[in-house]
Amino acid sequence: MNWDQIKGNWTQLRGKAQQQWGKLTNDDLDVIEGQQTEFLGRLQERYGYTKEQAEKQIEDWYKTVNR
């Protein structure tokens, strides 16, 4: 997974992220802006994931949206 690609395509990916994780608010998505640490932190905060769970969730999600 390439975080530079996620950050560069965040405008297109943010809607897909919100579909996947409905608890993420527009403000969350604005703060994340494709940044790995912010994305992980927001998923941990909103869903109670461990860091490893959040990483796995993002990795699986990115594989499906990047086909």
C-alpha cells in the first residue's frame, strides 16, 4: 500500500472511506487528508480498533478500492 498515492488521491478516496466507515465525519476526513497516522488514529477513536486492526482494515479497504 502506497501512502503517497492515498494522500495524492484523497479527494477521490474520501467518499469511499466514508462509505466503508460511516462513523467518520466530514471533519474527520478533512483532518485525515490521506495521512496514515491520522487515518489510523481516527479509526481507533471511532471504532475502538487496535493499531494493528486499523492497519489491517485500511489495507483491506485500499485493496478493494484500488482494483
